[in-house]
Amino acid sequence: MENQYFTSDGLNVKNRAFLLGDAVKVSFFVRNGGLIMDEECYFFLMASMRKMRMNIPLTYTLEFFQTLFHKDVIDGRGIKNGIINFQVFRNNDAVTVSKSSVSYFYEVTELEDVLSVHHRPLEVDLTKEINVNNNLLSNIRVHCAENIYGGIYAEENDLDDVILLNPNKRIARTTSGNLLFLEGNVIKIPKQSEGAYISPLMENFVTFLHKNNLADIQEHEIIAFESQKAEEILMISDEKGIFSVGKIRNKTFESSRFKEMVESWKNSF
């Protein structure tokens, strides 16, 4: 179930998100009728807006978003578990772009539990036809033509997602989120400098694992071939949730250990 919310009677076709993709997106998470990780998600939104040189309204406080989502989503719509994908876009209402105001739009996807691994494992593959950048803006969720291309490529090839490489032919992320590779007691994660997304959801998960000595977390530069060496692969998407990767080309992967880790993390809330 998906619910859409607007700040006016409709999307203004003059807004810069529609015309130029001038927007940033951050997810907030609803679990058991309450917001979780809301502070981390809020600060990520503020950082993303600063990177895009957006004017941040004085009203954009953590309390503003807590009140908004409790009133409109949790209480107003009765959403108990789900992901709020929140987008801020720049308006065309000033003489210069730098002085333009911002507006927001968000949609809600209900899930059984945002902290659970989806039941069906993903089948993914690598695509080498395009790559993603690894600069300052590559780590935040902004308009990305590579994601659109990758999503269509996945559909046309009966895949759930594709792994995107950076210009150095190393793994950056998928179109939807970040990848975690389990080998023995080590979890390897592509560095943000490789083009991986900043992810409050993933950061909370790996911080829990590190603090409880459940795995050795290592940030790496990972070449494409190394995906075949992993015992298990997890994909964490702030936008869609948590998924195990079951197959890449002819290689299949287990998922039991990652599921145990996610279950322990979930029970800590």
C-alpha cells in the first residue's frame, strides 16, 4: 500500500524537481507505531540539503518532522510499520536559484517490519555498460540517471536489481541501496568514497554488530569479482528495506547468518 502526500493541491510543474531533478530524498522509518532512527535520518536530510546548496527553512527542526509524521502518517493514516520517502525540492520563486525556497513531498510504503529481511531473496547481476560517480553528491539520494537505466536493465533481464560499479571498475552499490559481503566473520562494505550511499539504516545495523562483537566490519575497495567470493550478501536500502541476495549469475548465496544478525538487531529496539 502506498500513500501520497502533497503540500498543495498538486505538484507545481514549475518546480525544479520536475524540470531538473533539483531535489534530495531521505527516508524515515516507522516501526510499531513510532518513528525509529528519526534523529539520524533528520541530520542526514539536513546534510543532504546543505550539499545541494538548498535554503533550509527555520521550521525544519527535528520536532517539526516528528509532529508531521505522527499526525499525518502514524495517527492520521494508521500506519504502524513502513518507510516514509521524503523529498525536498527547490522552487522557482526567486530571482536567483540560491535564494529560492523549498517545498516537500513524501510517500509512504507499508511493510510488515522495516527491520526484517524480505522473504524473497534477490537475483542481481553486474552491469558494466554504465558506472556511477564517487564524488560528494554520489553519497546522497539525488536524481541519478544511472539508477533509472539500471532499473530498466534489471526489468528487461528478469533481475531484481543490478550492481553498479564506479569509474575504477569497483563495486559502488546497487540502484536501490548498499551491499554487505559476509566472508567468515568479516563483513566487507564498499567505502563511501567508492560511490556507496550514506545510509542511516545500514549505519545503525553495522554499529550494532560492531558494539556487540557479532562481526568484524571492514570498509573496502571491492572489485567486481569479489562478489563471487562472499558466503552471504545483504542489500540494505533506506528506500525499500532489507534484502538478502540469493543469486549473482550462476553463483547462489546462503542467508541464514545475516538473518540471525538482523534478528538480533531487531530485538535490540
